[in-house]
Amino acid sequence: MSKNLEVSYLLDFYGDLLTDKQREAVEYYYNDDLSLSEIADNLKISRQGVRDSIKRAEAILFNMEKTLGLAQRFQTMQKGLDVIKRETEKIDRRNMKIYRSDDINESIKLILKTVDELCE
């Protein structure tokens, strides 16, 4: 994952732990692709102030992920849910083709509904 994408992703998880100015500066820089000068104008601070704010915010975001690992855990869960959904759909196709069991069909519906709810 590129640094830009990673910082943007971590911002979704830990952005509320930053100051308002730090969060705004990082959002402008990574999400809106503004230059340091443009961000400085928007936030009414110097370019150096913007750079320092972004660097501090990055350090906080990476440290929080290193400590808590929420973003990595979320990605792992998403991948696992994708596997569960894909394999359940295979079972559903086999059930419809071979067994035609109403019990299996109901279980499949419940599993897929639960996976969809967890993905929201």
C-alpha cells in the first residue's frame, strides 16, 4: 500500500485522535491533494507549520496503528468475511444443484445476511 493510501486509511480509524488542525491538514494533503502552500492559505498558518502538523499527525497515526492494530485487524476481518461469503455461495450452488435441502438453504441465508451486516 502506498504511503498516501495508508495515511488516508489510518485517518479513517484514528483521525479523531488528532487535533482539528492536524486532521484538516492531513485531509487536505492526502485526500484532497492540496499543496503545502494551499493548505497554509486555508488554515491561515505557515507552510512550515503545515508541514510540521502533517509530520506530527503521521507519527501519531502510525504509532496508534502500531500500538492498537485496528486497521490491520479490520482488513484481516474483511478478507475473512469475503472468504466466508464466497464459500457459502459455493455451498448454496451445490445445495441447489444436488441436495435441495431447505435446512441448508435457511442456514446459508442466515450466514450471508450476517456477513452482509458485518460488512456494513
